[in-house]
Amino acid sequence: MPRSKPRALTLALPVAAALLVTGLQAGPASARPAGEPATGTGCSSYGRVALDTTRNTATGLYELDDPGRGNHRTYDMKGATTGNGMLFTDADNVWCEDGPQADGVDAHYVHSVVWDYYLGTHGRKGVHGNGRGTCSRVHYGNHYANAFWDGTSGCMTYGDGGPNRRLITIETAAHEMTHGVTEATARLTYSGESGGLNEATSTIFAAAAEFFANNPADPGDYLIGERTDITGNTVSGRMDHPSKDGRSKDYWYPGIGGIDVHYSSGPAHHFFYLLAEGSGPKVVNGVAYDSPTYDGKPVKGIGRSAAERIWYRALTAHMTSNTTYAAARGATLRAAADLYGASSGEYAGVAAAWAAVNVK
């Protein structure tokens, strides 16, 4: 696989150029002494959470090293931009200190949510599907206000954000790590229509992971970036009506592949919402939605669970690096037939949802 470039988080900021990171070390591959699996408690921005950790028998300290999820490890970069920094440790396995440790707790927790979502919903063991954990790195750089996944190191990396910007969220982790899943499966080229589908895939599974987590501090929704701005004033996108951000497209049109992938992803976001929930007004987890359709015809949703399974099956079995919107329609119809049969309501729902975003 060619070296992958980390993509900057774009949930609530204008599109950023890809960051070229050098000197990254593969944390999960680093040799570590044997330890004892343990379960700790962390005080996170999501409330009090369980943390799977490891007790280092040589030092007696507990480490943010998750033995049940491929030995995923969480590191403190301490402002550096190369290497992995220092593995977080704690004396009593109660991770409730203020300061740098708090971000380590958040990162360790949100990774566990993403891992459990992919395993529990799709049977996928980690980003690459091989059971090997990745790593999380926090406090990257000097006031670096972004986050990214790097496929070479296998690390999810977070800067410290800004005064009103929270970077370590379930949505951020799931979105960026899903770029790794896409790299390992369909390898959708990050430009043209395939680039929009790549970006949409990350948004789709980020929303799915939020619903899966069922955490009352961050209820599942079809909004994009709603938790990243801690003032609560900014939502950078809506899957039910993408054009409300002023840039994204609700419907496919010839030439859509020529715009930025974060905006050409709109029809796929819209398709997934319609497939899962249907058109028209609806309230989900206290959030009001009202999704239009291209031809004005109503669409009946098939449910989020079936929609997730169909998109994942399409991604991993039928999409290729140059998949276009038309080809994505074919891939999801084949996926629906694989899972539910070509005469099923789910298959008909896929066709109807694509027609509603002008992909026929």
C-alpha cells in the first residue's frame, strides 16, 4: 500500500490542506513488556467511563494500553510533532486528574467506542480488520487546532484545539479512523466523485458510532460537528439537508466531481439519511429534521441499522477506487440484494433513496 497522507479534520472548520507528518513511529508495533489486563475508571467529557488498561508488572503502574482491542495505546505528545510521546500511566487506575491526562482519557474512550461499533455491528476487528490495535496521540503540536488519522503510523492524532473547539469526540475519531477503513477496503480515490463518496463514508459511520455509543452526553444524531464547537453555536453540516451549510449539495448533477470533496459528499449524506429515516419532518433524539427530495416524492426509510449494513457491504465488497455516484448506486443495490434479497423492501428503499438525490 502506498504511503497514506493524514487528512485534517473538517467537521467544523474550512477545508484544510493535508498535513504531511514525518518521523511518526508505529506505536502498536513497539515492543512492550507483558502486563496484566485491568479495568479502570476515567473522568471524561462524556462523564465517568470504564477504561480497559494494562498493569505493567515491572513498574506497578497502570497504562492506557487496551488489551481487549488489539493493545491500542494512548500517548501524550507534550507538544511534539514527531514520534509517539509518552504512554499515559497512573498509579491507582482511577484516571480523574485534570490537565493532560483528561485528554488521554477522552481519546482512549472514544477509540473503544469506534472499535466496538465496527466489531459489534460489522464484525470488523479494528481499522484494518486484522485485530491489531492502532494508537491515539494527544497534545500534538503547539495549539494545533485539528485532528487527523495517519495510515502509515496507525495513529489517531489530536491537537489541543482552540478556545471553543473540542477535538476529541466520538464523531471525530470515527470519521477519521473510517478513512483508514476505506483505505483498507475500497480505497476510494480522494478526488472527484469517489472523493465525495470517501468523505461521505466517514460521515456516515461517524453518525452510526454516535448512535451506537448511546451516551447521554452526546446522543446520536445526523448533524456534523455539533459537539466540536463547545459553545454549542456551530453545526457545520446536516445529513438530512446538506445545502443548509451554504456549500454542500443536496443532489447529484453532472460536474459535481469538480468541487471540493467535502461538499460533493452532500448527495451521499442525503441518500443515507433518506435511506435510514425517510423524507419529510421527523424528530430523532430531540433533534428536528426535514429532508427534501429531488422530485418531491416521499421516501420511506428502512431503518438506520439496515442502512449501515448496506453501506458497509457496498464499501467492502462492491466499491472500487474510482467508484462514481452512479456506480455507488449499483454497489448499494448489490449490497442490499446480498443482505436482504433483490425483491426486498430494503432493495426498493435503496433505489428510492438514490432517485431522491437524482442518482438513477
